[in-house]
Amino acid sequence: MFSERQVDGIERAPDEYFKRANTKNPERGGAKKGYGPNAGKTLSKPERVAEMQALRMRWQDAANGALEKAGSEARIDMRSYADRGTGETPTPYLLPSEWRDPAQRGPVVAAREANAEVRAAMPDMGAEVVDLMAERARRAEAAAIAAREAQERPQREAAARVAAERSRLCDPRRMAPEEIVTRWRAVVAEQMQVVRMKLRRVLDYARTVVDRRRSTHEANMANKPVAPTGFLAGFRRAGFLKDHEAWRRIAEPHKRRFERAKEQARKIEKYPVAKLAARMAAKAEPELARAYPGALIEVQRRAEVPVQKVEPVVLEVKRRGPTR
């Protein structure tokens, strides 16, 4: 319930607040009616309707703000069913005396039940209306990404299981240097496959962005104003400069986006895959990563300077008889 009485700063008792206002002596009467910028004015019916709608929207913002602060997910919408496009039929308003009459109450109850069935059949009928083509494209792209993720997930899970099992069975402290080097290179190769799959997906998206922005840039270049020539070129010069400036304000940002997209795609193509794979391998098996540099140095040293195997020498000592 809303009260149209103004808050004029005069203290009044509750029984005096709603009395008739006294224009000459406001403190002797009740508060004046009217609120907002049109308080006290005589409004036409359309103006009155607009005033009431503005009041309802202010109440909606205030109530939703209070609900949000209270941590509640409930929200109110003061728009009519027609403005929201719900398809529901508004139920008629009945006085308490009319509501007690079963003949008058029956149609209202039936209408409310019908609206409840409509809401159950269309749970998101109050959702925001979106561009159908854009939504279809977004859903198709999401479906393609999900399918690609589902196709690559078994490979990633298998690689993770193999890496976990090898990490459990292979302890670098008990392995020879050659085994450590071979094991490390195998782990890096596995991570290289994962990195290349992710990089391929990112690169495909980057190339899609480049193609889209290239088409926009080419369309802008096709619409570039042409400088006037001929006998009337001087008269058309001012119009040409105006059109060219308007075209430049639109085309240059698109051109910068196009160049930036190409640069990002080039960076992705030249991305150091080996370094990233080595970092991921070190994160997956840190002990093996710490043991690899020393093992590699030892393997290289053995390859450059062969170590000859020396057989142990056994010395035989002959016993002599007791000395006299």
C-alpha cells in the first residue's frame, strides 16, 4: 500500500496526518497529497498512468535492492504480463464482499490455475529475448567445443594414468643416469602431445577471429569514400572530407583489431611448445626433473670419455715354513 501524503517536515499525530490539508496553516491540518515532481498538479489520464508506472518501477528497484542486501534470490517485477510477454491473463480484482461470493470467486480461481499451468509448461517464459541466429551460433560453437573436449578427454586421462603409474614405479634415486634421461624425455614427449592439442584448439579459435575481423576490415575498405574528380571536385571536397572522417572513425578501430588478431595468431604459432612441455613435465614429476640435469651430464661425460672396466687383481701369498 502506498500513501500519497507528502512528508513536509511538520510533526503530526497519526490521527492528524491523514486529515484534510490546510493550505493557509499547514500545521493545523493533515499532510498534502502528491509525490514526485508533479505533486499538487492536475494531471491528465496518460500523465497519471505514466506517474503510476514510474512509482511502481521505483518501488521495484527499492525492493529488489533490499532483497539483494538481505541475501535473498527472490526478485519482483512490477511490469504487466503484456510488457513481460508471459502470455498470462490478468485476474480481475475483487472486493472482499465479492470474493466471499462463490459465483464471483470461481472464475478468478480458474484463471489463477490456468496461469499456474502456463508457468509450469513454460518455466522460462519471462527470460530475456535473445537473437535467435546468434543464440544458435553460440550453442553450435559450445556443442563443437564440448564434442572436441569429449574426444580428447580419454587421451588426457590415459596419459595422466600412465604418468601416475610410472611416477609410482620409477624412483629416480634408484635409476641409472641413462634410465633417468630416457624416462624424462618420454615424459616431456607425453606433455608435448597435450600442449600441442591445447595449442591447436587455441590457434583454431585465433584464426577464426582473424577471418572474422578480416572480413569486417575488407568490408570497411570497400566502403571507403573516393576523392572527387573532375570539374566539380572543388565543390564536392567538403562533403568528401566529412564522409571520409566518418569512415575513418569506424574503419581504423576495426583495422587495429584486425592487426592485433593477426599478431596474436602469429605469437601462438611461434609459441615455445618445448619449454611449456618441460615445465608441465617438471610439475608432473618434480623428482625426475631435479635428477635429470645431473644424469644428462653424467651420460654425456660417459659418451665423451669411455670408462674402461678394470678387473680386480687377486694376490696369492705363499706360506713359508716356520723360520728357525
